[in-house]
Amino acid sequence: MKFDFAFPGHWTSKRMKEAQTAILSSLEAVRCEANSNIPGWLLLAWRFPDELRAALIAELRAGNSLVSIESMGWPSEGSVVATMGERFTVARRSPPAGVVWYGHNEVPHSWREELSQRVGQVQFLLMT
């Protein structure tokens, strides 16, 4: 299951900012339970451990944007991976307890940074 947050080409930067603000508001306001009215992307975001979800919210508050969120069985079965639009700011300097920041080399075919957290054998990732 994958959700991409690609905005239509005709949207203004103001409209894109409003959409990202709505994403942040949803993450902060909704407690996900078995409710069929909750969008799939939000259900995936709520599968993140609390600390990693707090890092995601902190990045969105700082102006970063959510590009995609998915659960495709990588890097482990049950993993959720979210991709951010820009490098981390807040969460890199002081990741929440249990969350590890790792910077990758500037390799064009790879991501630049990740924040990860493991719960048992399942790894959860925020990537840039």
C-alpha cells in the first residue's frame, strides 16, 4: 500500500502549503482506531511508533513536506516508510528517544538521510 502526495502542477505554493498544513492537522488531531472513514495514509502514519511519529510531526511543523508513505514489506515485513521533501531539520538535531538519525553519502540513487526506529524485528523509517 503506497500513498503519494504529488500535487497538481497548477497548484500554487500557497495551495501546496495549505495541503501540507492539513496533513499535519490530521496527524495531530486524529486518533486512529478501527474507523473506515480514516484515510489509508493516516492509518499508515499511526502505525509509526509514538517517538518516530513525533519526529514526523516536528518536521511537518518546521515546514518540511510529506512526499509519500507506504508499507510494502521493506525493509522488513510490517514496516512503514515515509519520504519527506527536504532534509531533516528539527529531528536531526535532537531525535526523540529510541529514534536514530543516519546520514547517507550523496549518492544520486539513494536517499540522503533517515530517521529509524525498531519495534521488535520491524523497522520504521522516515527518509529524505
